[in-house]
Amino acid sequence: MNSALLLMLVPLVGGLTAYGVWPRSPRLATLSGALTSGVLALLALWLPVGEPIRLLGFEIPVDQAFTILGREFIFETSGRPALVFLHLAGTFLFAGTLAVPMRRLFIPTSLSILGAMAAALFVRPFLYAAIFLALSAAAFGGILSDPHHPRSRGALRLLVFVVLGMPFILLAGSQLSLSGQIPSELDQLNRILVLLGIGFAFLMALPPFHFWMVDIADDSPPYAVAFVLTLFQGAAIFFLLRFLAEFAWLRTIPQVHQALGVAGAAMCLMGGMLAPIQDRLGRLTGYAAMANMGVILLALSSGKEAGTEAALVMLALRGLSLGVWGVALTVLRQRYSQDTLTDLRGRAKEQPLASTAVVVAGLSLAGLPGLAGFSGHWATLQLLGAPTAPANYAPLLAIAGSMIACELAYLRFASAMLAGAGRLAFRREEGRLPALFLGAGVMMLILLGLLPQLVLPFIARSALLFGNLAVP
């Protein structure tokens, strides 16, 4: 048996099972998807590396690697945190589909994407992960469109940008494999850094390649958007972390950390400037998610182990916020297909729980104190420390400015939803399962905001598995 092959095939089997069960019982198919993802998370934690599996007194031999088309696929300890994160996020998001209507292909496609992301973590040389991320981007197009969103401009842009970025990363990989260590020639080093910079700019949706994030949030099913912004961007961050861990000499180059800082600040500034002027809730969340990703990159730019921990904290709590947001906006759109400021005016009295949840989830994504997302933002601000030069205040101002701007933008929508209290009768229209999911989600966002220590130690231990990412 091979651990990597098992973790790649189980999602495909689970997806086929969910597809076959769906016509008889959509709810059972959804539960099977969540169960499959949960089992995969447990396997990622439990499967030994380089040792036989001992079960009921028997030993099952485990092969170290298997080969497809000349490329090896190996399950290593450093891949555990990424796999556990992706599958736990998948379990949570699959469970949420019980509360919102989804198409038959949603569960099978999403599980197949998880299998492709697992392959991206296993393939050696690991730079070929870019190919599997591109396949994931293509598959996401299948869940970002439905009869109500027949032409998702964001899905097409996601695929185009990821495919454009893939050759640059592969070309840089060919140069790195030839050198084997830090290049001795300055021209070769600069060429590698430029290629990597362009490739990751496409992959991480850095400005001006960020349009797909806003577009999918605007013209795609909200819950599918939560999947993409959680799983795909999570996989991209893990790819970046693996890259820095694999080529340790990159961490000795100050320009690498400076580039991460500039990219993160640019995402914060772009998201913070454009979020307050949006009159559609979906587009607002696209820019808030962009600013949130900018803070994650700024945490990694610190060059400290605590920066990796802060980035993983924000990545995990980002998935929780987006999942609650996706269900809430789906419920709000079921009656009125639009989510403009005008259409949402007075909705809090008709759908109080969904209106509350969509605002609380957005505020958590923006980093409001007292909610789950704040802990990662605060840790990043502390990491960047007291600047010694005026120019070093830019990252701090970018983070603080984006937080305030996005929070004010969500409060603007909250004010509109609460308007007209005297004209609308109180009615509850969320439904039992959506209300249960939204109520539990809001409570978790508040609880983790007040007691972040419930999850921080586990995430900190996960960060250690990536190796020492601090600047030597």
C-alpha cells in the first residue's frame, strides 16, 4: 500500500459514491462527502511515514513512493498540516451544504479537487505542484457556475491567471534544479527571482491579477466562492511555504521578504481603498478577502517562525468566516437574487439571523476586535513591531487602514439592513438547517474571538512541521 496513493484515490472514490447516491438522497450524498473529507483528515494525521501500519496486531507494509509518468509522489511529514487543513476545511464546508441548495456535481467535483491538491503536495520535484493547482482551478469552474450564474467571468479569469503563472514557476524550477543550491551568477539569480515573482503574482492574485477574486464573489454562487477562497488560496499559501522550506537559501535573500511585504501591503491597500465604495455585498467580500490575504503575506514577510503561525491562524479562521458568509448570503439571495445596498435595505427584520451572520462573518474576515479574525491581524501587527524608519510604517498603516475600511464597509451594509424597522413586520425565513448552521457559526466566530487560545496551540504545532522558516 502507498500512503500518497491512498490519500489521492479516496477523494475520487468518495466523489463517485456521492454522485451515485445523490438522485436517491441528496442529503446522504452530502453527508458522505463530509465523512470522506473527515476520514481523509484523520488519515493525514494517523498514517505513518516510512513505517508499516500496525493494525490489530498485523503489520501492513507501506511503500515510500510511487511513480507516474516519471514523477514521484511521496507522503512526507511536512505535508501533514496542509492536508489536515484542507480536509478539515472541506469537512466544515461540505457540512454547510446541508443548509444551502447545491447541484449534483458539487460534492464530487470538490472532492476531486481535494485529491488534486493532495497530489500537488506529494509530487516530486514539488514545483510540479503548479500543474495540479492549475487542474484545480479548471475544476473550480464547474462549481462556480449554475443555472442562476450561467457565465462566471471570475471562474474564467481564475483559470487564465493560474495557467499563465504556471510556466513561470516551472521555468524557475528548471533553473533551480540545475543549480541545486544558491546560484553563483548574479544574472541567473535575478532571472530565477523574476520568474518566481511573476509566477506567484499570478498564483496569489496579486494586483493587478486580483480581478478573479472580486468577480467570483460577485457573479458566482456564494457558497462555491467560500470553497475557492478557502481551499484554492489555502493550497497556494501552502505551496509558497513549501517553496521557502525546500530552498532555504531563498530566505537569506532580503529581496524575497521585501517582495512578500510589498505584495501584502499592495493587497491590503487595494482591498482597503475599494471595499468602502462597493454597493454589492459580494464584491465587498471579494476585496475584504483580498485584504485578508495581504495580511497573511505580510505575516510571512516578517521572516520569523511566529509569522508562519500567524499566517496559518488567519488561513484557518478565514475558512470559518467565509463558510458562514457563504451560507448567509445564499439565504439572503434566495428571495432576492441581487445583493446590492438597495436590495438589502430592511432585510434584517425579515431574515434577522442571515443578516446578522453575513455581517459578523464579514467583520471577522476584516479583523474586527472580539471576533475570530482579529487574533491573526493583531499577531501580525505585533510581529512587524515598532518601525525604526518612517518608511517601515507602511505595512502597519496598510493593515490598520484595510481593517478599518473593510469594517466600515460592512457596517454600512448592516445599517442599511436595519433601516425601515417601523415598516417591516418581523418574520423568520432562514429555515431550520440554515438557522442552525448560521447560529452555530456566529457563536464560533465570537467564541474564537474571545478565546483564541482554543485553537492557537494546535496551529502553532502545525507550523513547526514546515521547518524553520525564519531568516538564518
